[in-house]
Amino acid sequence: MSKNWCLVLTILFSVVGVAQEKWTLEYCVEKGKENSLKLMVAALETQVVERQKQSVVSYYLPNIGVNGNQGYNFGSAIDPTTNSRVSSNMASTQLSLDANVELFNWSNIVKYQQESLALNMSELSEQEVLFHYQSSLLLRFYEIVGLQEYLKIQVEQLKNSETNYKRVLKEVDAGAKPNSDLYDIEYIYNSEQIAIERTQNNLYNQKLQFLHFLNMSDSQVELFELVNNTESIGLFTDYLFNPRLEKQRLNSLFLQKEKQLISSQSLPKLSVSYQYGSFYSKPFNTALDAQVNAFSKQLGDNKSHYVGIRLSIPVFTGGVVIRQVRTKNTEIALNDLKIKEIELELNNENTQLEHEIQQLKTLEKNLIKSIEMSEKSFTTTQVKYENGKVDIFSFNSAKNQLLTSQYALVKNNLDRQFLEKRLALNNSNKL
């Protein structure tokens, strides 16, 4: 049995002997926010949208450009000296500085409002990623806590089996009991060790997956233990904020702005333009005797300024605007249905959570009573087994009943706390 004793010491040391960091749910959430690539990507996408947003002033800044044009004109003209038609080809160079400012364009106002909504949409998308991330983290956290508690109960039961094994071993050595009793207790003892090893392996694997989920190093898997706050937070039934619902509601406003942007195509636009320019012309391949001034002189003599105000009033767009507005109205109606769908889903889920929480609270009293009865049964069965009135398998059955009832209460409390936090997450996006 030296091998079994080594395993017992290993199990006890792994459960209670190793100094481990205590990680609360709040700590895990903060680590997830720091390390999660999904959250980082969502945050950067929000920054991209923020950088794309234009200021109000930028819509009214002038568009300024320098333009140049080189042209050739091929034709004919009357030579006044001979009164006959000769070829007259002209080359011209035009240079200008142009500026244009929109004084009124309703679409610019709508675009600015739309970009503000787009930034809010991106922020809500980031919150939605956080919502799903916290939902997964919450589930993984309580699964691991449940395994930790189950392992503790198993270890306590193994200690009991260890005590009984020592007693039976002494009695067999003294000849008070047959070797078959020792074989039975050895089998049960070994089975409990295997069960604990399986739980440890499962716990190790889930903690490893949890570290991967937090994007942390695998080497920390043996260095931490998840600690659950046993205090109940109560029912968080007041709705404050849910990113899925709020994002869909904001999308309704965004679609309305898109509709306004389409409709603005039918509205007048007012702009002012200014041009400062000059030109140079010179005949080529012609029989005309023409005196041509130098390039610099012509540019100086031909300077001109132009100021104009342009009013554009759309009259007919071929029905394109009307069709696009109708399409957008359908999209708005569809989005309204999606809002109602999410509201109904969220309300139904929260109602279900509240019912389940209340059921678990009611069940707690019976589970406590079950533990009291199973403890009495185990105590009396222990005495009967020591006096030889029941066999080892009856004793093991009573011990398993106690184990099951103890874990049932632990699991009931963990499930209730999990549902309470899930309800709070749905109504506030916070854990």
C-alpha cells in the first residue's frame, strides 16, 4: 500500500499544500479586458471610426486647386492683305487658381450627424463584444469553481476512507477480520483515488482552457485558484443597459439619417466659386503674319478674376431618390421588428432567470435537510460497519449519499449565484 499512500499525499498536497494565488471574478474580468485580442480589435475598430469622423468646420472649408490646360485649335482665317482664306492654327496655355466653397448643402449636415451615430454604433459594438466575452467568462469561472468544491469534498471523503483502511488493516493483522474485508476496503479506497485523479485532470484542463481564454501563460495553471464571493448580490431586475438592444435601437436612428441623406439629393445646393487665371496663345503652322508677345507679357496682360455664386435645384432624378427612400423605409420597419424581437428575448430570458433563481432558493432548504439526514445515516452506518453489522458496500453507499448531498448544496448555491450574475449582466453589462 506504499504506492497508495504516496498518491494520497500527492492529492492532499495538491489540494491544500501549494500556495496559490486567489483569483476573484472581478480580477479575471480585468485580466480579460487587458489581454483579450477580441476586445483589443473591437477597441481599435472604434478608434478607426473616430479617426474617420469629420468636424463641422471641415465641411465648409474651401476646395482650392491649381489648374493648367494646354489646347490646340485647328482652323482657317481671312488674310486681310490678300483677302484669301489661309490656315490659322492656335496653341493656347491656360493657368488658373480655383477655389470653391459650399454655403449650403443639407447632405453635409446629415453626414456629420451620421458619422456621430456611426461612432456611437462602434462603441456599442465594442460593448457587445465585451458582453459576449463576459458571458463566456462567467460560465467558465463557475464551472471551475464547482470542480474545485467537488474536489475538496472528494478529498474529505478520501480521508474517511483512509481512517477506515487503517482500522481494517489493524483488525486483519490481529485476526479479527478476514482478508476479504481488507480487499473490499482497498477496492473502494483505490476507486476513490481514481475518481479524485479524474477530477484533478478535468480541473487542470478547464483551468488551462481558462488561461487560454484570458490569453495568459500556460505556466500559471498550477499557480492560481478561483475564489467565489459567497455573498448573494440579489436580483438585479432594473434594466440599465444591454449593448445588443441599445445597438439595435441606435441603428434605427442611423437608418433614419441614411433616409435623410437620400432625400437631401432633391434639395437645393448653394456654393460660391472664385478663379484667378491667365492664358498664353501662339499661332503655329499658319501663313498669317501675326506678332506674338512673349509668354510672361501675355500672362501679365491676360490676368482675370472670376467670382460666381451657383444655385443648383434638382428637378428630376429619374425616380432614383423615391425608390431608395422606399427601400430605406422597409429597412427601418425591419429594424423595428428586430428591436421588438431582442426586447422579447431579453425579457423572456430575464423572467426565466428570475424563476430559476427563486426555485434554487426554495430548493436550498430541502438540500440542507438532505445533508442532515445523510450525515445521520452515514454516522449510524459507520458504527454498524465497525461492529460488523453491515458490509463495506453498504457503508460506501451511505458515504456516497453524503458526498452527493453535500455537493448538491454547493452546486445549488453556485448555480444561484451564476444566474444572479447572469441577470445583472443582461441588465447592466457588468459583473
